[in-house]
Amino acid sequence: MTAADRAALAERGATLVHQGFEAYLRDFLEVTRRAQGRFERRDWAGMAADTRERLDLYPRRIAPTVAEIRALLGDRARDEPLWAGMRAAHSHLVLGRPAAELAETFFNSVTRRIFQTVGINPAIEYLDFRFERVPVLTGRRSYASYPIESGMADAVADVLAGCRFARPFADADHDARAVGREIAAHWEAGKAPLPPEVIEVLEPIFYRRKGAYIVGRVRGGSRVMPLVIALVHEPDGIRADAVLCSERDVSIVFSFTRSYFHADVPRPAEVIDFLRSLLPVKPVGELYNALGHHKHGKTELYRDLQRHLLRSSDQFDRAPGAPGMVMAVFTLPGFDVVFKVIRDAFPPPKQTTRAEVERRYELVAAHDRAGRLVDAQAFEGLAFPRDRFTRTLLSDLLGTAARTVRLDGDQVVFAHLYTERRVRPLDVHLVDADEATARRAAVEYGQTIRDLAATGIFPGDLLLKNFGVTRHGRIVFYDYDELQLLTECRFRDMPEPRTPEEELSDEPWFAVGPGDVFPEELRRFVPFGGAARAALLEHHDALFTSDYWREMQRRYAAGEIVDVFPYDPACRLSR
């Protein structure tokens, strides 16, 4: 093959990959743009269906693109010099494009499927960890500005009018005044030397579940205050439901425990740039996840990890807390992520299988996480330097997860692992907790289980070690090996014993099926004592009744979308 022929083939291959990406992005935006109509029609079931459909788009476009590339390249499908030329040609195709960073990740996905890459291959992949990769911004503003000239309420009224919904607000004037008062109060509480001058609002509205969110900021002098106005659509019209003006509250709305937003964002880098001004601590990868671009979120996470390894000397070690029976969990002290590997065998009483564990993680990825399930990213073919692992951890991994972990020279290779944001295990959090902290944790623990039930999830294992505490003090669930859909459970009342021997028996004297759950029996194993236990039972005693779970089961099976608000009740506007 001549150099000219090779260049032409590389060009055709790059074009095929780019066409596959363009088709994916077109489909992604088409599904995303349905969200406004779903909100206007109060079509919550349709919104849930769109969320599931959108998650399936990436593999549906990657698979035929890989097949087309293999057909084009034939026996040169794994010709690295040819792929290097394809990457160069592809770079020219995406240069200056509004979603170039997403196109690069799509290209990487194709290469890794064809080469079955272990670690990274810098000759053919878009991966460079020596510097921060910043997508080229077009200079076009992604937000609208509303000067605060004749009063805060008037500026907010203009913001609400800018939404241009096909359905009216129930009382737009009331909402403008109420929202305006909240913004002014938060601004004054910050003791800013200058008054607010302008409200800047991202052009797309952010939709998720039954809510719509106006995302912006308030500026005055050098001060920038985050602003999110949460909207709900009730039978009498659209209303402003809450106003969020702190980094903490906005961060919770964009949390790694939430499902992804539907927001019409053709130029994601510009929106990410705006969001970073509101949430400077949140990793860029999580912001891409929040927009629904979780594949590129993985790319950003991996780049962050590699940069950390290049700039540090800390070692992977066992994660704090009780060791998992199903997962080997480890972390880097200076990196805010945990890594989870499925063990080869699970000791009693665990009765699950590797395939079942993977299925449950897939379920969580596609399910409504309600702010209570930690988003998990699955990686394949990762490799890290052997000297970055403690001896204890490496021995544990090679001894209990040999199907997944192996040594290759000076590298530790992982065929498969999950990553999650690191949270503090609840059992560790409570070791030195005072009574007030323990009571709050118990009430929040119960609310976590209620919120999961509202989305059709039964956690399965309710031990404290399976729950964690975020930096904002919220309790979340992160151990999915026994998690079940409510539709997979049979909630039963405890049978009355027929004899004294049955009443005193330590073993069940009645038949128990694999999906049977006895909520009344769970009360005996409440993982709190003293005042914390009393607080849990005071606020959430219904959790230990079969009637509660059967009712939640019925509502979920009927397709009801139960309200689970991603903000504190104190942020809600009074009616």
C-alpha cells in the first residue's frame, strides 16, 4: 500500500467514526429535546422512558461503527500506524466543532473495542495527562443576562418569561416576588459590599424526573452567587417551588447520586465552563455526567486519575471500613474515588453470583437514583504501576479476585472494575458521633430507604457499612450486591407461631422463598441503639411494616412517579 493509499484509507476510516458520532449526538439531542414537552404535558412516564432510551444510544451507535470500520479496514483493522493516521485525520474533522471533546471520546471507544486495549495506547487514543485538556470555546455566550435595574422581582419576572413554556405559570407575579425576596435575602446574608447587578441564566432549562431547573448566577461587583430556581408543573399550572443560592444546595442538585439531566446543550464545553463558576469543587467529569455525557465523564475521571498518579506518590490501599464479602474495595488517599473489584467467590451467607452483581450495577446505572445511590462507572482493561499498591492490598486482590486482577511485569492489570465517588462509611462516621449526630444520621438513614422505595428499590442489606455520608452530610447507599427492584420482592407478614417450640426457635419454622422479605423482622436488626434507634422508629416506623412496602410496590408497579425533591425542604417556597 502506497503512502497515498494509506492516507486515503485513514481519511475514510476517520470519516466513518465521525459519522457514527454525529449520528449518536443527533439522536442524543433529539431525545433530550423532548423533555420540555414532557414537562409541559406532565408526561412523567414519558420522561422516564426517554431517560432509559437515551442511556441505550451510545452502545447502539458504537456497535455498527465498529462493524463498519472492521469491514473497511479488513486485515488492517489493528494496524497501529494506520490508526495513528486515522486519529490525525479525525482531529481535523472535529477541530472547532461544538462537541469536539465528546467526539474524541467516541473515537477512543471505537479503538478500545477493536484493539481490546489494556491500559492506554497514546499512539492511537486521545489521552494526554501531562496537561489539562481544555475544549476550545467558541466565544459564544451560553447564557442570557437580566439586569437588576428596576428591582429584583422585575428581573426574576423577565427570567421566568424567558422560559417560554407552552403552558402558563399558575401565578407568575407571585413567583417573581417570592423568588426575588429569596435571592435578595441570600445576597444580603453574604454581606456583599455592592448590590446585585445582573442575573445570568443558562439558555437551556434542565429537566429531570418531574422537575425543571433554571440554572444561573447573580453577579454584583466581584461577587458571584449561584442560583437555581426549581419549577414544578402542578394541575393548575407551572410554579416556582424552590430557590437555591448556595454552592452546597446547587451541588446536591447536581450530585453524583442523581440521575442525569435532560438539557439541550449542543456546545457542552461552554455550559461546563459556566457550571464550574457555580461549583468550583465538583470534578469536571461529574458535570459532564450531569449533562448525560457519562462516557466522556469517564474519560475526564480517568485523566484526573492519571494526572494524580503522575504528580503524587501515594499508594492504592484498602478502603476504610469493614471489608466487603463480594467486593474488594480500595482507594488512593489523595484521590476522592473508590475502586471496586468483584471477588472470585463469596462466603456464606452471600448467595449471589458475579453475573447477578454486574446486573445490579447495570440496573443502578439505568435507574432513577433519587439522590441516594452513588453513580458507578465500569472500566475495562485498566493497568497501574505495581509499586503504587500496598503489599497488603495487592495480596488481597491477587488472592481473592484472580479472575479479574493479574500481574503483567511491573503493571497490575484489571480486566474489570467499578469506580465510585468516595464517601465516609456510615459505621465509621458513627464511631465517635455524639448523640445529636447519631440521631440525625438515624433519621436520614430512614429517609434514604424511603427515597429508594419511592423509586422502586429495596436495598436488601441494611447494615450501616453499606451506607455512606457525603461531604454535605447526606446519607447514600453504595453496596448493590443484594439490591432488588420492589417488583422482585414479596413482602410478607411474620406468621404467628403455633407452638411454644416454634416461638422460641432460632431458625424459621415456615417456608421462606428467595424473594421473601419480612419487614417486621427487620425491626429486630435495626443497626442503631439508644436515642438513635428511638429517633429512627419515631420518624420511620412504617418501614418495618409489610403494608408500607406493599403500598410502595403497588405505586411503583402502577407507574407512579413519586415526588423526591433534590433539595432541602427549607429551600421550598411557602404556598
